[in-house]
Amino acid sequence: MNDDDLEKIATWLRNADRVAVLTGAGISTESGIPDFRGPNGVWTKNPAAEKTATLQYYMSDPAVRRQAWQNRINSGVFDAAPNAAHRALVDLEHKGGLHTLVTQNIDGLHHAAGQSPEIVIEIHGNVREAKCMACGWRGPMHETLERVRAGEEDPACRLCGGILKSATISFGENLVEADLHRSQLAAGRADLFLAIGTSLAVYPAAALPEIAIRNGARLVVLNAEETPFDPVADAVVRDQLGEVLPAVVALV
Ligand SMILES: [Zn+2]
């Protein structure tokens, strides 16, 4: 991308009163976390793996749960570190240029990068915690993973014996209404909306730029592949996020 485009987006960021950001899998691929739905995605290459993320199968089939716990202890998600793109968004916040960050990612890397937890909305939940599907207990995921490593193939809730799962939103599971509502409010009040590393194909996240535009916000799409919002965006950036985001934020 040329310097004029960088400067243009930086100027919008400087002049905006309320900036809302939506991030998706694309911001974490440079941290080594696989995209689930992309051309080389985990689910694209192995559709059976999608079962472990589908609530109905998870709740009804112990074999699916045992597989899910094995996936969790072998997953790179818990070892991944934030990359330059995550850090650029922290810098943007410190410069006063970021009001709300909505993420579709469950990897917790915005928190790990040092983003203020109160401005981050993880609409698909997160992997840092385990939750009980019966009594609502929540606790640090690493404690439950220790039980799996110690030999419990499908650890049950210690309070009620219920089924434990990561505190992510599985397929077939409802989003947290309050998180969704906060995200929609932030989009509606934004005067600049950045969609970063997301295909904008999955609703309700994809409704957020729609809400922002309807309320008069500028839209900037930063994504390696085309999105349905490219034709209505004020700027579209295809460059690698770990390079382009720090470059833009440096100009703010
Ligand atoms: Zn319980």
C-alpha cells in the first residue's frame, strides 16, 4: 500500500471521535494460530473436527468431548504470543484512538498484548476459562487442562458433576446477549469502523460494519481476501497486518 493511503487512514484515525474495531482470525494467523474456515483452515481440511465445536455433539457424545480435550491440550492456542498487529492496536488505544475492540477470536491475544480488558468484547468467548454447562461455574482453563494431563479424559465439574467446556461459543450455542448488545452500540456510535482480518461473512459480527455505515461511520477493511463490504468501504487494505497496522498507527 502506498504512503498516501497510510496517511489517509491515519488522518481519519486522528480526526475520529469514536473508533470501533472488529478483528477476526486474520489478525492471529501471524501468531501461528490457524484460521478455521479459510482455504487452509482446520475445518476446511478436516470437517470431522468441526463436531468438537458443535454444542449438540459435544453435549451428547463423550467421545466427542474426549477428542475436544485432547485437541485443547495439543492446541497451539495456549502457547501463542501476540504479534505486531495486536501490539499496534494497543498503541492505538494509548494514543486515545480506540474506543471499543470487538473480536471474533477466542485466543485471548488482545488481552495478552496488553489491551485494556474493559474495551475488548470477545463475542465468541475465550479459551482462557473453562465453564460448567450445568451450574455456570467458571475457572482458569489451565487448571482443567492439568486434570486432563493427569489422566481425566472428560473432566466433570467439581461442584455439580456437570459437563465442562471451554468458555467459547460453540456452534449451536447462543451468543452472550449483553456482549452482542454492547458491540452493536459501539458500532452505532462509531464515526470510524475498522474491520481487521475478518472475512465479514459470519453474522452477527458481519452486521457490525453494516450498523456503523448506516449511522454515518467511515469503514476501512483490512483483510487479505475480498469481503462483501469492500464495495462500500472508504478504503480497502490487503497488506500483511503485522506490517501495515504498525505503519498506520505510527502516523496517528
Ligand atoms: Zn457445575
